[in-house]
Amino acid sequence: MNFPDGFVFGAAASSYQIEGVWNEDGKGESIWDRFAHTPGKIKNGDTGDVACDFYHRYAEDIALMKELGLHAYRFSINWPRVLPDGLGRVNEKGLDFYKRVVDELLAAGIKPCVNLYHWELPQALQDQGGWMNRDCAAWLADFAALMVESLGDRVTDWMTLNEPMMVAALGHVMGWHAPGYRKPLQFFKVVHHLMLGHGLAARSIKAGEPDAKVGIALDLRPIYPLTGSKKDRRAVVKADALMRRTFLDPIFHGEYPPQFTDQLWPARVKIEPGDMQTIAVPLDYVGINTYTRDRVRFNRWAIGMGFSGVGPEAPDGEFEQDGVQYTSMGWEVYPPVLYEVLMLLKNEYGNPACYVTENGAAFTDTVVDGRVHDEKRTAYLQAHLAGVRQAIDEGSNCRGYFVWTLLDNFEWAEGYSKRFGIVYVNHRTQERIVKDSGRWYQSLIAAQG
Ligand code: IFM
């Protein structure tokens, strides 16, 4: 499978999921530290306290990235590691850690791509309302300014937010992620403050480094009706508006879709003059995180939404149903996902420059004679990259692919029970073993010349 010259192959990760060292070297508490330490929130009582110990092992992990031939590495900054109280006092030891990571990547010939917010809000800011407080947008912009001032001489590629939809939905409506709220009406407020924060942070980055490239990573999935009924087809339109256009439209068209704005008054969200212009700041690219498609059905009881998602109950391991493979997250393997989302961007949003900033699969892995034969993951990656290739052939402006993820890591509410890595991690000993999928990815990259 050949990709155009300059196509970037990388891997993505986030700080809480791999770094560990949650309360040393001056780091402040994040909402994920607090959430994971609350009994009953995470499967098996797991926490990110140690995770993959990347904080200590970053040099050997970067050596592994180099061995695999990665062109780029996308990672996030743990906000309270550098600003223990969220604003004000700077923790130099935290900043030094990220400077060392960047230097090590550059020395290995790997491009660092920094994502500012992958969900580790400082607890001190949550105590002031977190994303339900409009001020959070400005706090993110200040954090962005600090990071650009510290790393901007060596980092050119930036992202403001990772998956704002998940922050709003899983953290503030479902309660499955930190801060663990079940407040459906806060969804709209949280989304608007996140998007405003995105716009302000993007401006902060450009103000610090005018040549920096700035984007955002959105989770975008194809949406299908559960049945062919009229009601379910209408549910697709609503789901599309709320889950995709609520994020794409303000960025590309400077306005929210009506399904979102209809909820502003009941949800008491204020859009102030200038907000939409701030959010629509021109971007250099958009990142797409995609794993599977959604199936939705009409649901009159889903407040403010009118639809609900449906999927099979996820057992602990992967399974097959009606000839379709599901990953151990219970997610359907639907290889055209990337093709369909890239075409949506091409056909409806002016074909912006874009990267697949996350794609991958969790399957149950076992070590046999020091090897991990993860054929299902290799097949998944192969099929999904073929979708990217097809989209490029049909004109998509997709410029790179970042596999999720390098190391088996802390999968949020699922703890360490799900393995997404192309490198196996023994969470007791911290031993790393490159899986067969990692070797396949290495040979794919090498074959590009
Ligand atoms: O692990 C997560 C990541 O943090 C955000 N995108 C989805 C991944 C798999 O669930």
C-alpha cells in the first residue's frame, strides 16, 4: 500500500494514559487523578498513578518509536504537571520533562505534535466549575501561551483539544469520565466553553509563534440508523447535528447547527458577541479520531437530543455477531469509517488539510514465547489504512495517520483491561514487546521509501 510523498505515519498517546508519576516533582492534582482515586469509578480499581511509567522511560520508548520508523508522535501535556494550580505558579520540573521529551524526539528524527488538552483539567480549576465556567476558555488560552513560550522554538505542530464531544458527553452527561457529572443540560454549556477555549488557545499559539501549525482533534464517526424506519432516519439527522456538526460547523462556518442553538436558552448558555468569530479561527488542519461507526434510533426521552446510540453489550473480550467482528471495547469493526469521514470533510467542509489523529483497536493479546500474534489488530489497521488510501485517491486532503496507540495503556474507565497498543506492556514489570501489528506498521512505513 503506497501513500503520497510526505504522508506522515505516526502514533498518538495522551499524558494521563501513559506517564504515571501523578504526585511527584511538583505536579498538581488533575480531575483524572481525583476521579480514578474515587472507589468504583474505574474497572478493577485501576488508576493512572504509574501507567506505563513513561515519565521515567520516555527515552527507551522514543528509541522504540525510532526503531519502528515513526515520522511523528502526538502527545499531550498534563496541565497540572506544568501549572499545579491550573494558572499562575509554574512548575519548572514539569516543563523540563516535556522539554526533554521534545529534545529526545527531535534527536530521534521524530516530529513532536503537541496536543494541549487531553482531558487532564487541574482539579483546582474544576473546583471553580471547570468547563461549566466560561473562564475555563481563557485558562486554556493562558496554558497554551505558556507551552508555546516553552516549546515553541522546537515544536511546530499543535492541537488545542482532543475530542471535545467526549469531554462534554462522557464527563458531564454520562458520568463515565472525570469529572463524573450526570447533568445533561450542562452539555451545551461545556461544549460552548470548550469551543471558545479552542479558539482562544489557537490564537494564543499563533500569537506566540506565528509560523506554528494549529489544529484540533475531533471524534467524527459515520452515523447510521438502527432500522430503515422514518423515525430512526430522522434520529440520524439529529445525531449528526449534535455529534459532528456542533463541532465542525462553528469551526468551518462560524455557527452552531439549529439543533444545538435550540437548546441554548433552556441550558442557559450565553453566546457573547464575538464568540463565534473566535471559534472560527482559521486552522492549519483538522484531526480526526475515528474507530467505528454509530448506530442510532429515535428516543423521545433523550432530553435535548431525540436519539440514542445502540450497540451490543460489550463482554470482556472481543466477539463476532452476525459475521461482524467487534473489538474488546464492543465496537463494531467497520473498515470504511475513515473513508466515509474523510469524504464528509471533503464534500461538505471544503476539503481541509487533515490528519487521522487516532485510529486503532483493542483486542485481547497474549504473549506466547515472547511474541504477541495480534492478527486481528494488523487486519484492522490494514483495512482502515486502505480506506484512507481510497479517500486520497478520490481527492481527500489527508496528510497523515497516527495509530492509537504505541503502548498498551490506561484506557480511562476501563483501566488496563483493554489493550490498544502496537507495543505490548506488561503492567507489572513494565516490559515492552513489539506486537506483530507493530512490526507490520514498521514494514509499511519502511516500504514507503
Ligand atoms: O484511549 C482513547 C483516547 O484517549 C481518546 N480517543 C479514544 C481512545 C480509545 O478509547
